[in-house]
Amino acid sequence: MTMTSDRPVALVTGGASGIGAAVVDALTSRGFTVGCLDLRGAAPGAAHTVAVDVSDAEAVADGVDQIRAALGDISAVVTSAGYYEMAPVADISVAAWRRMLRVHLGGLVNVARATLPDLTENRGALVAVASELAVGGGEHDAHYAAAKGAILGVVRSLAVEVADQGVRVNCVAPGPTDTPLLAADSPWRAPEYLATLPLRRLTTPREVARCVEYLICDATFSVGDVVNVNSGAVL
């Protein structure tokens, strides 16, 4: 095994941009060496990146092996890979439903299965990125909200399953966040929507990343919890 340092290793999916990139920065600042799985390629700030489609279980297992070989055994995992699209239920094709579930729900399960041996050995932590839409739903968001809602179920169930092995599993559920996933003309950026939020603004990637950092590094008492970081969209 080749290790770059004696720092603990974190694995982040979707670390090339947005929330994932902010998580890479946050965990690096807390002393982790960070490896990434990202379909788009190299993640800025990561020590090692493998181009992987997280919906492909075999590719994920191979990517995790590559991260482990390059950096060492994994102590923390953050699953933030994903995408967003809006459509009325009647317009969502079967293929679109399946892809949404494969990437978000399948991505979490594939990564958890591949990294749990390391997390158990190191008494580590896993944090999944869901969405406030998993809690509150949204117009034209059924397939996205369904996939993110399923993440909440997996997190709570897995947390119970592995807690006695010293592994903590938790979740953050961001509201609309100022990332490239939200187009310039997105209704979530509209002044009319922002005016409904107590903070009157979008959540920032750094704010989400700080919650992830807290759950991994400091919240040793937290198991199966969902932290809603959403400018007050869900209270």
C-alpha cells in the first residue's frame, strides 16, 4: 500500500465542484487527505481522484480500491455526487426515474458497501448529502425528492446497523444552494422565492461543508441524524 502521509483519509464523491468541492476543502483543513470519485475527473484540492460513475457498483468498488491503494485506509466518507432536474410527474420518463434513483440512492449504497470495511476498522463516519426536498417536497421535483428521500431511509437504517461497530452514519439536507446545479434562470434563484426564506438567500456550499465537517469531526454523539442547512426553508 502506498500512502501519501499519515493523515486520516476521507473519500468524497462529486468533489469536483459545488458542495463536494467545498467538502474537500473543509476536510483538508481539518487534517484529512482527501480522495475523490467524480465522473467529471480531477477534483481541485483532492490528493487523488478517480473518474467513476457512482451508479456503477463495480466501478465504485474499483475506484475505492484505487483510492485506498494511493492514500491508505479510509476513515470518513461523504456522498455528494448527484444532479438536479425539474419536471412534472407526467413528463418524467421511466428512464429518467431510474437514472435519478441509480445516481443518488444507488450511489450512496454502492459507496457505503465498498467503504464499510474500512469505516468499521477505523471506527469512522459516513455523511450522505440529501436535500430539503426530501423533507418538504416540491412542485416538479417528484423524482429528485423521491431519490433524496430514499437516502434518508438508508441513512437511518444503516446508522442503526453499524453503530455498534463504531461507525457513525448521518446526513445533511441542504436547501437550494448556490452551485452550478442551479441554472441562472432557476426558480430557486428568483427574488420571489428567496423572499420566502428566513435568511432571504441561498445556502452556500461552504455552509453545507461546515455541517459535514462537524458531523465527521466533532459530533461523536450523532447517529442517524439529519442536519437541515437550508436558510430556513424547512424548520
